Amino acid sequence: MSIQSALKHTVLALAVVAAGPLFAQGTPINAAAFDALVAKGPVADAATIASSTWATKIKQAGTLRLGGTQTSNLFSSLNEKDGKIRGFDAGLAQLITRYILGDGTKYRFTQVTSSTREQVLINDQVDVVLATYSITPPRAEKISFAGPYYTSQAGVLVKSNNKAIQSYNDLAGKKTATQAGSTGPAILAQFAPKAVVQEFQTHQEALDALRQGRVDAYVTDYTLLLNVLSLGTGDAQLAGAPFGPQDLYGVGLPKGSDGVAFVNAFLKKIEADGTWAKLWTVSIGQRTGSTNVPTPPPLP
């Protein structure tokens, strides 16, 4: 399958999720199924570990240092009852941890934001960042990316009673939130140049501004907006279809790291053995009413 058709397939699957009347709002993740999937993940042999200085360093340390988030409902969310982080990105991180260390729980977590993801890698505070991390040329100048492992576009979120904004074409003159350090500001500059853009440091701050009426709309990664709808609060809705350039998610690694080849080989393995599809189903599909598993974007 070509990269164009693969990306189109994924975006169409996301669009079906958002548009359908069977949208299963507020469905919690099946924690037992998620944990069991991670526990069955592949484990690299000694020769595979030895082939990568990045993986060898983690193996010798006995812990993978992970940069991620705890508030992305579908991708990486902290369960305060058991202290575990679950979701699509969290699952990939734990599967990588298991692949290297034989135990998916042997990671040390560092909270990152859109503005700090490169710096924690540059400063050697983490080994890897998995945080719906879009691959862009400016970021790739500072760090290296494995993947892509997922794709999305931009979307517009408004209050559920907002009828004036039907798509990004209606943002002119409207106070529009987005995340600083994300792809949002550049996308707005291109597709809604007359929007009154307000940048926030975190996804939650932007959401709060929308819910409190301080802004009229929130533009960010479409998949992150599915997170909001999956929480089932009913106070927000998507305005129009996904738009803008394809947003490829990558695994952030230190600049020049041979971890890129190692992680790409790992991704090919879990895509081929069905683990990727199972992780998508338990983390996203079952919680958003979608049974149409998207095709992962082609790997290099």
C-alpha cells in the first residue's frame, strides 16, 4: 500500500469515529486486556540488544527513561487508583520496555509538554519520548525520530452549543486556542490566517479556556480531540472534518541515535504480529465505537 493510501485509510477511520452516532462516549479502557497485551509482547534476544548501543545502555541501566504524558485519555492516561499509565502511546512505550528489558513495568516516567519534548532528549533526561509527537523538519534538526507509527490531521473543537463555527473556514476573527510548541500555530497561520490565536502551554489549559468561554475554538491534533470526546462530558463537539497536512507521529530519540533502527525494527515486528492492531483496538477502537482498525503508516 502506498503511503498516500495508507494515510488516507487512517484519516478516514478517524473521521468515521468522530462522525458516527454510535460514538461510545465515556468508555474506560479495559485495563485487564491492556495489561495482558503488554505482558505478551515480544522480547528481543541478546544479539538484537547488542546490535544497538541505545538499547544496550537501557539494558545495562535496567530501566527505560520515558518522556510522556498522563492526561491524554486515549493515548496516555494515569489511572490514579492503581498508579498505572495506559493508552496507545503508553502501550507502545511499555512494549518497547518489555522488548528491551523483558518487563514492561521497568520504566521511569518524566512528564513532558509540547514545549519540553526536545529539551529532555537533548539534556539526556530521558531515553525516548512517546507523546503524540508529530515529526517535523525543525524538530528533526534537534532530535531523531523512529516511526512513523500513527497519523492524524488537525481538527477544530468548539462548545456543543456553538453553531457559528462549522469548520476551520469559520475561524476568522474568532479567539482560537492552540498549544505552544505544537504544529497548531503553523497550521492556523496557513489555513485560518485571520483567526485570533492564543497559545497555551498544555492541552488541558487550552481545553479549560474553551470550556470557560475565554476562546471560541481549540485547534490541535484531531486525535487529541477524540480524547476529549471519549471522556463523554458532552460539552464539546468537533467542527467539520480533519484538515491540514498529514500529521505523522514519531518516537522521539536522541539526535543521531542508533535507537532509530532498533525501534523501527520493533515497530515492524508488532505491526506484523498483530500487536499494533490489538493495542489500537483496546486503547482507541473499543472506546470510540470504531471497529475499523487503521493501517499504520509505512515505515522507512
